[in-house]
Amino acid sequence: PPAHSHNDWIGPPDKHSNLRPVIFYVSPEESPLERRLREARQEAQACNQSFWARHNRAFHQEKEEFIYSRLKAKGLEMRDETGQKVTLNAEEMADFYKDFLRKNFRKHMQYNRDWYKRNFTITFLMGQVALARALRWLRWKKKNVEH
């Protein structure tokens, strides 16, 4: 982001996680509470990027292995005589998706629990920052009215 920017910047989707990375703006007057909020957001982003990159990599690998094994069982190759990739029908792929979700259920539940904890912390910190800013604004306003 340009040096004069005072906003977070959101990038294009990551090729592994499909999540859009964020470059967080750091104010020169950032308070310790605001820093905690920014760091909590950065940690949440890093955890999400890591989880979804691992998850998507496993998904694509297992999907390719599933397709290969089903095609092999049918006596088919991964590509037809024209070089086109051979696909399975929706019903066969539904078997894969159902099995993949079943095998990864615990991972998803743990991810969801962690995600909710992180978001609760971020929301709580956001409330504290908003309150601190409101109080700072009121003190400034009161000081200016007295002068």
C-alpha cells in the first residue's frame, strides 16, 4: 500500500487458501489496546490462511487419488484419446465429498471452535477500542469547551 494510506489493504485471493490476505494499517499513534486488536486480527488471518491452505491441498490431493482409483477400477486412464481429462459423474463425486467431509469432521469442528474463540476476542477488543476512542473524544471535547 502507498505510504499515505490510512486503511487496511486487501489483496487478491491466495492460490492455496483462496482467502484474501490483508495488510493491516498501523497508526503511528496506535495505543497498546489497538495494537492488541491488530495483532489478534493478524493472528486470526494467519491461522485461517494456514488451515485453509492445508485443507485445500489435502482436498485436491485426495480428490485426484479418488478419481484415479475409480477410473483405474473401470479400466480407464486419466485422459481420453483426445487428451481431455476424464471426469466422474456427479453421483460418484458425491461419494468422495461425503467421505472427505466425514473424515475431516473433527478438524472442521476444532477449526470452528478456534475461529469462534478468535472472533469473540477480536469483537471484545473492538468494543474496548471503540469505548477508549469515545472516552478520548469526550475528554478532548470537554477540554476544548473549557478553553
